Amino acid sequence: MRQWNQFLEPYKQAVDELKIKLKGIRSQYNLEDIHTPIEFVTGRVKPLASIYDKTLEKGIPFEPSAELAAELPDIAGLRMMCQFVDDIGTVVEILRQRKDLKVIEERDYISNKKPSGYRSYHVIIEYPVQTIDGEKTIFAEIQIRTLAMNFWASIEHTLNYKYEGEMPPAINHRLEKAAEAAFRLDEEMSLIRDEIQDAQQYFSAFKEYATRGYSQKKEKGGGSK
Ligand code: 0O2
Ligand code: 0O2
């Protein structure tokens, strides 16, 4: 167990550090008083039981090793939730530009949803952790998704866990349809936002025009007195 604790320590540190850093992006947007592409951030170190299940699936030894670290890039896992689908692209670009981490792989399960209906954007990063034995670079997975995608994935994950992945085909089909409904909800919310933004632009342009007209009249009126 001591060996596992030692192996997992840099991952814990990475999750703690990355949570603070990624939440920091949100705070910066809030300070600027502009729309933040990040609603909230969570993170976890993969529990040992899940690591064990994955080693069985992948046919690799269940022991702390470089092979295990390379085969399981999501031992350190972060999630970034966004309000709108197009916020996801903004977040990915922010990650690509950062100097404290390196994006090494991207998986777009939004354009290419999984057969289950799962949608999310996955980014694998390399992240350097400072330890008492020097710098250690680890992999971490960042899942970026909308609130609706997260709503679906969390519930589907719990149900699959309860049923140990042996879900009847009819239920799987309904879950797939529910994922589509969640995606349509995302699309509708984006359309509503666009319409509100258009209306806001129209009203501010109208207000500016109206107030300019009023002050010109006032100026003329003032001169004739
Ligand atoms: P379960 O069984 O999944 O519900 P804080 O430090 O207070 O901000 P806290 O409580 O340490 O936050 O954890 P946080 O950041 O709120 O999120 C922990 C939960 O997020 C985990 O729940 C996971 O469900 C989920 N999670 C976050 N990122 C990932 C990820 O990349 N992969 C996976 N699989 N899950 C993630 P628990 O506690 O593990 O329990
Ligand atoms: P957990 O409990 O979330 O940690 P592999 O290379 O086979 O290990 P894969 O499938 O190639 O993994 O990687 P992928 O699909 O890029 O990412 C796997 C993770 O995405 C999963 O982690 C889930 O967090 C999430 N995910 C993928 N498909 C689904 C799905 O159908 N439903 C839900 N709810 N989540 C999904 P783990 O390790 O499987 O589980």
C-alpha cells in the first residue's frame, strides 16, 4: 500500500494544483465582468478499485509502474463544465496556450459522439509536478463538457455502475435518446442566447440613436432661445 501511496502522490498534487489553476481562469473572467466559458471545475484521483478494473480490461499488471502510468492517462482527472457548446472550444484553446502544461492528445467526442450517446471533449496533458526527488512529469486527462452533457454522463455513469454495464438494449436505446435530448437542449440554449444578444445589440444601437437625436434637438432648441 505504501508503494501505491507513493506512486499516487504526484497525481494528487497535480489534481490539487490544476483545480486551483483552472478555477483561477474562471475568477479572472469574473473580475473582467465578461462571460466566463467555465461554469465549474472538479477533479479526482482515480480510485484504486477503478485502476484495478482498468488493468484487467487492458491486460496489464496491477502494480505501480511506468507502464501503468502510460496506459492510464486519466489517473489524474479534471472536469471543466461550460454553459454553452462553443465555450468548449474557447476552453480548449486556453489550455493549448498555457505554458504550465502541454496538450499532447485531443479526443472530440462532441462531433463524434460515442455509441452510448456520450459527448465530451477530452484533452490529455503532460504536467510537471515538483517533488522532493525533483520534477516528475505525469499525464492528466481534462474532460470539457456542457452542463447538459455532464448531467447525462453523471447519471448514465451511476446507472451503468449499478447495473455493472449489463444494461438491456432497450434501456441503452433510451439513454442514447436522452443524450440526444440533452444535446438539443444545448443547441436551443445557444440559439436563445444568440437571439438575446442580437436583441441587446439592436436596443443599444436604437438607444444611442434616440439619445443622439434628442441631444441634437436640445442643442438646436437651446440656440434659438
Ligand atoms: P463519485 O462516486 O464519482 O460521485 P473541492 O476540493 O471541495 O473543490 P472535491 O469534493 O474534492 O472538491 O471534489 P470535486 O472537485 O468537487 O469533484 C469530485 C467528483 O468529481 C468526483 O466524485 C468525480 O465524480 C468527479 N470527477 C471530477 N473529475 C473527474 C474526472 O476527470 N473523471 C472522473 N471519472 N470523475 C471526475 P467522487 O468523489 O470521486 O465520487
Ligand atoms: P471513470 O469512472 O469516469 O474514470 P481506454 O483507452 O479504453 O482506457 P477510452 O475509452 O479510450 O479509454 O478513453 P475515453 O473514452 O477517451 O475516456 C474514457 C473516460 O471517458 C471514461 O473514464 C469516462 O470518464 C468517460 N466516458 C467515456 N465513455 C463514456 C460513456 O459512455 N458514459 C460515461 N458516463 N462516461 C464515459 P473511465 O475510466 O471509463 O471511467
